[in-house]
Amino acid sequence: MAVQDITHYTYQNTFSLSVVQFEKACVVNKPEQVDSYTIYWIKEGKGTYHIDFEEYSFDGTIIFFLSPGQVFSVSSEKIKEAYKLSFKRDFYCIQTHDQEISCNGVLFNNVYDMPFVIPKAKDIQRMSLLVEDLIEEFNNTDSGQYDMLQSYLKQFIIHSVRIKKDDFVVKEEAETKLYKDFSVLVEQNFKELHSVSAYAKRLGMSPKSITKHFQKLGTNTPSDFIKNRIILEAKRQLLYTEQSVKEIAFELGFNDPAYFSRFFTKATQQSPLTFKADYKK
């Protein structure tokens, strides 16, 4: 994807919109770690993306949502029209939003869920208008530009949340709330707390009760949930830092690097060093 094929709009290095309108094959072999909240709207195209080591293929229209720290790469794509919205935490996340549309809501900071939505024709029409409004406002130097840009971004996120809620079966509110509370706690503490009982204590529940809630939702067990988050971070650290396996083990709360290596190998069928070498090939 050549630079000249993309039109960029920016606001104070905290919010940007990139517009791609061409039909061209593009292969990006090197994964990158996202440093901003990012929305990729492939309005028309096809390809295969990798997000946090999971593969997602698409043909048509799709919107991906990535949070800082996630690993993103493209194995193939042929895009006719696409948009990329990227914003820093200070632009949107510092504001008080409804729980579902916040940066800890349905779309972002949720590595445990599908990172995309598929808009329908009526959604595409409305969201296209919002993109047009954004472009117009990026070119506007009048007062209130920040508020207008944030308002249009917020509307785009609201529509995306509605699409996602329409596409997936809504579980019991109490169960989904517990799942979200648990996931937020894990995200904040997985480097220090590795046991279900530690999180259960903070939630004022028993480990058995949390396990039953997860069973009702048909998700992984709480124990696997914690393990998967640790493994994901270990993969990120192995690829995007110069830390040794020993240093990564200590950072992730393991007092014994040998135990960490066994833990990683059991989960991935590869040792940490083998994973790093194979992925970089």
C-alpha cells in the first residue's frame, strides 16, 4: 500500500482518518503492534488479516476494532475502498461515555471477543455519511472542532455497537456483566494474579459460582481465560521486545522461568524461543 494511495486527515496528533480508494493487491509480511485505538473499515474488498495471532478472512465489507498493544498483520488484501480511524486515549477515552461505547465497552479492550462487525446496507449508508462529516470537519478551522470530531466518532462507535448487538445473541445481563467485570479485572491484574480464586475474592464470589456463570455463557473456563491472556502477552513480549525469556517470565509474575517455559510450551506446543524464531521467519 503506497503512501500516495492514501489521503490523511489529522487533528493535533490525537485523531486521524485515512482514506484509501483504489483496487490493488497489498501484502504486509511484518506484523506491527498497534499503539492507538484503531478502526479499519473495509468498505469494499477482500483479504486475510491477523489480529493477536488469530486469522480473519473477509470478502465484502467489514469493520475491525483494535486496541493499543494488539498485534496486527496482513497476509493478503485487495481493497477498492477503505477507511482507517485512529485515536489516542486522550481524544476519546477520557470522556465519560455509556458503558457499552466506552474504551472498555463492547468494541475495544476486549481481546476475548471477535474484533469485528459486518455492517448491512442501511448501516453502510449512515456510516458513510458520518465519514463524510468527519472529512468536512477535519478541514474546518472554526471553534468547537474537537467537540464535533469527537461527536462524529462517537456516533460511528454507537452504530458499530448496535450492529454487534444485533448480530449476536444477547445473554442475560447479569451474566454478561460478571463476564465483563471479570475480563476487566484480568486485564488489569493478569501479570500478578494467576488464580481464579484471587479474582473471585475481588468480585466477592466463590470460584465455583464464577465457573457456573461462564458455563451458562458457553465460554472458556475462568482458568483458561486467565491462561490465554498470559500466553497472549507472552507472545507479544517475545516478538516486540528484546527481553529474554527469563525477563518475560518475571514480568508476567512467574518466579521460576523454567516453569513459565513449561507453561508456555504446554499451551502453544512450542517453547518460547521456538515460537519467536518460527514467527520471525
